[in-house]
Amino acid sequence: LAGLDQESPSVATPWDELTDIIGGWQPGALYVVAARPSIGKSILGVQAAIGLAEHGHVSLTSMEMSRKEIQQRATAHIAQVALGRLKGKSSRSEALSSLDRKRLAESREKFDRMKLAINDKAGSTVNTIRSHARSTARRGPLAGIVIDYLGLLASYPGDRRSRYEQVTDWSRQFKTLAQEMQVPVILLAQLNRQSTQRADARPQMSDLRDSGAVEQDADVIMLLHAADPADPEVDLLVAKNRHGELGIVHFTKRGYLAEFVPRHTERF
């Protein structure tokens, strides 16, 4: 009862429409964001990490992108400068305009404040991610952990368990990590091809690859869906939510700025 008069420990997501549905990022909770390839789960993961970094240090592990790629995406989003102009000088790259340079200069202070620690080591394991999160937490209060993505995690040397058994174990460990460090853990994952073979192509929780344990351990499961990877209209389906209601956030994907912008929502 005393806690009812205290400020909520949750942190708002970068999208007000999603925050209204899931109540923000809750400490100790495991959030799974899943999609088919090229729909935008990495864009969402980096944008979520940038938002959390405004509230404390964030541990971001990516086994799909290099540190430089992540930095370019963060720069494009924060400064609102097209990603294609941040690739360096070459015959194929776009030149930075005077407005781009002004935006970059104006965003410099925000870049300097951003407490985003990046681990881009290939072959990362759960232990690698835990160690990186703990070393990040030694720099100051930890606001969150983002992992991109579950399917690229490496097995421990000598581990002969099936992939199903491994993913089941990893899922439980990520949930435990969230509870131990009392921060939200955002775990990106890939969906299998089953949804593309149904009349209704919208993904379901059963489409999560490798293990149903992910569905069980997650506090919130969000599924990204688009008719085609090139389609800028992307739906985020909140398929499971222990903290509240379900719903859909209709996004516009602006890949050139590495961001999702909400259009409207549905609740049910």
C-alpha cells in the first residue's frame, strides 16, 4: 500500500503508444521482440537502447551488427541525418549537406551524454552478455540490457544438448538476469516461416523459433509484421503482456533514419 504513493519504477519506451499498452519497461521483466528477417527488429532494438540510455547505462550486445554500424544508426536517429550520408566519403555515398552538419553539431552534446556500452563480439554466450552487463553497471546505475539476437547466441564449448534445450536454458537465464539486476532485458528473436504459409500471415507466439520456453519466460512478447520487408508500414503486435492489455501499434518504418514512428494503435 505504501508503494502506491511512490513513483513507478518503469521507464517509458520511445513510443508513447506502446508505453500506454505495456506500461513502459519494467525492472526485472523480460521483453521479447520477434520478427522475420529484414522487418526491423534491430532498428527497434537500437532505438529502445537509445531511449533507455537517457535513464542510465545500457548494455547492448549485437551479434549481427558491428560497433560502427550501431553508432551510425544511433547517429542517424538522434541527429535525423540520413544513414546513407554517414558512410564516409566514397563515390557511392551521399555528401553531407550544410543542414546535416548543423544537425550533427547540435546533437553532439546528446551523443556525449549517451551511456550506451556496445558489445559486438561474434560468438557471444549468455555468460559473455552477463559479464558485459555487470561491467557496464560498474560505471553507474544500469537502465537496461538489449540483446540482438537470440538465434545467434553461441553454445558453450562441449555443450551437446539439442538447440531446443539450449534455447530453453538461455531463455530462463535471461529472465533470471533481468530479476538479478532489476532492469528490463529486451531480447530480440527471429520467427520461423510458418506465418508466411498461413492465409493470415500475421505472426503468432507459436512462430518463435527453437523453443516454446521463450513464450513461457517472457513477460511481454511483441511481434513485428509487415506484408513485405520493403513495406514501410509495420505492425507491432503485443501478443503477451503480463503487465496489462494486448494491442497493436501501427508504425511507419523510416529505415534511412533507423527509427520507427507510430501512426495509431488498437487495443483488445
